[in-house]
Amino acid sequence: MVNTRELLQNPKQPMAEDKQYTHPQYKNDRAAVNTLMGAEPTDFNLAELARLRIRYDGFPGAQDIRDDLNQIMADWSLTEAALFEKTQAIHAQGEPIFQPGRTKKGEDWS
């Protein structure tokens, strides 16, 4: 982790964003993205796309996933604002879109 004080004193020090990381959920997320790539924008798929966009926003790595998420949004003719507006409406209906049991442990908080 980059120490802010050190960075201010030595601005030529590489920033943490320069390092590429592998997300702990990469394998599962890669599979989810692959599924979305040929799918229709159902309520579940829209929520899944939004969840993954949030997870990988600003994440230093997994550029392939971010590129594919952008392509899915383009294929579905969505902007990020439109995606989040649609998913807020879906979640506002009160029915849980993500059901426990989809993952091995029941929830995915990572």
C-alpha cells in the first residue's frame, strides 16, 4: 500500500493503481460476464451487470472484465446512468433479485 505521506514527499513513486491485481472473485465473475455476453437484458441480468460494474469500478486489474462489461452495455444500448436507473427500479419493487444459494456460501460480500 502506498503511504500518502511518502507519496507527497516523493511524487515520482509509482502509485498503487499502476499495479495490476487479480480480484478474489475473478473466476466467478468471469463466468458471470461470459453468461451476460450473449444474454438478453432481463431484470436479473441488468442487476448482475450493475453489480459487476460497481465491483470493478476503479479496481486496478481485470481490464478484460471491464472491457466486456462496457461491450455488454453497448450491446444493450445502455449508459451507466440508465443501467443504474433501471436497476434501482428493479430493486424498488421489493422482490429480492439475488437469491441466497447462488453462490456456495449463500452470499457474495467480497
